[in-house]
Amino acid sequence: EELKLQPETDTNYNTDTKKINLTAADIEKLKDFDYIKRNFYIIDNRTELLESDINAEEFLNMDFSIKKDGDSPKILIFHTHSSEMYADSDRSKGIEEGICGVGEKLKNILEEKYGISVMHDSGRYDVVGGKTQIIGAYERMEPAITKILQENPSIEMVIDMHRDGVNENVHLTNNINGKTCAKVMFFNGLCRLKENGVLNNISSLPNSYIKDNLALSFNMQVTANKLYPDFTRRIYINAYRYSLNMLPKSMLIEVGAQTNTKSEAQNAMEPLADILSRVILAE
């Protein structure tokens, strides 16, 4: 049985940042850990999600609002894997053909439609000596992003945008407002690895923001399910830290896969920006 929250009756208010309405029945479903675990999450076999990790009532009452005042950047978008492309990407035209172009689209929508100042970093952390090098990208990303955050203390949220890889016969799309959109997936790392059946913390890769990370993606998923059913895939839970230790409001988002087109990925930014605005600008 899939989790189906009662959809919002009024979805024609995309420029209004009011918070979504949850029914009593919705909240009861969200408080059932077994139900949530089955319907909200995909859990990698290298780790485990525990009941103590998820407190729906607490998560829903956490404040993820950001301040819109001034022209200084409030959100940083970056790409640990900047070389990720789509089915019809022309690599000869540069990185804007792939996930970096999608990040720029999200930046533009957030600034022009929602009045949120965004910085978009186009650092090539998966490139070494002019060649794609995935291994070590997170280690190369962290000092550069840390420096950006130190130089721009106004930034309250970081979004590491990726493109997923799936079987070639999988095409992740949904139709929203007459446009074919790539599906998106929120991603969390627990810094917890299962070894020989025992779950151990990865002490060499600590993250003091795991609860905040889980709560933020939870609120994004709940909001997405209410406004745009079937737009998001289930949240992927993996063992490691990734880029989620940068700030309390840190997200890793997968936009479509290599089987999606550029336009499908770009189209997904309108509903994603709407979802994000409900969470961080909710009144």
C-alpha cells in the first residue's frame, strides 16, 4: 500500500508561499514509522534507518525558514558531480548542457519568482587534469564549498544537485501543468555503515546535522506529495556523509537520470522551486 496524503485542493497559488495543510489523517499516517519506512524511503543495504531517526511530529514543527532581506545570497547551489549529462546533452557545448544548467534554471526561478538571492557555484570537483574523475570528488568539493560559505556568511542553505544513473529502460517522468518533468529524489546520508550485520557509526566522517538533514528532506517530501503527487521518488538513504555536513539546511537532490532529456530536467525546476518555497518561506 502506498502512502497517499490528501492532495491540496488549491494548487494554483504557486507564487504564494503559504505552508501546505495536513489533515489529521495525514498526520496519523506520518507518525507510523513502519508505514513511513515503506513508503517514504529506499534504504541502501549498507545502512539502516532506525525508528529513533524519524520523529514526524517533531520534523513537521521544525523551522526551516530563511531570511529574504537584502541582496546577499541565501542559498548556494553546487554540483559535486558537475559532469553529469542527460540523454540529449551536447557535451561540446559545455557543462550547462547537464546538471549545471539545471542548477542555473533553479537559481533563476528562485530569484525571479520567489525573490530569494542564490549563488550558483560551477566548480568542477569531478574533473582532474581535464579528465572526469568521480573518485575523490567529495573530498575536493568540501574545502572549496567551505571557503565559499566562510566568505558568504549570509548563505543559510546549500543544495548539491546531481543527476541519477538508472537502467537504460527506466524513464523517470511525470506530467505537471502540461509539461513533462523529470522526477526528483531527495538523498540522505546517515554516517552509519552496516558491517557483518552490525550497524556502526562512521567516526571518520561525522555530521552533526543528520537530524536536520532528515527533517528537511522529510518536509520536502511531504510537501511534494501534497502538491505534486508522483513528482518525487522515495528518499534514498545511504551510509556515508556526502555533502550534507556543510550547514544544518543541507540537501542533496537527484534530478532525473541519464535517460531523461535536458528539457525534462529543466521543466522539473518549476515544481521543485515551488516545493522549496513552501518549506523555507512558509508563513
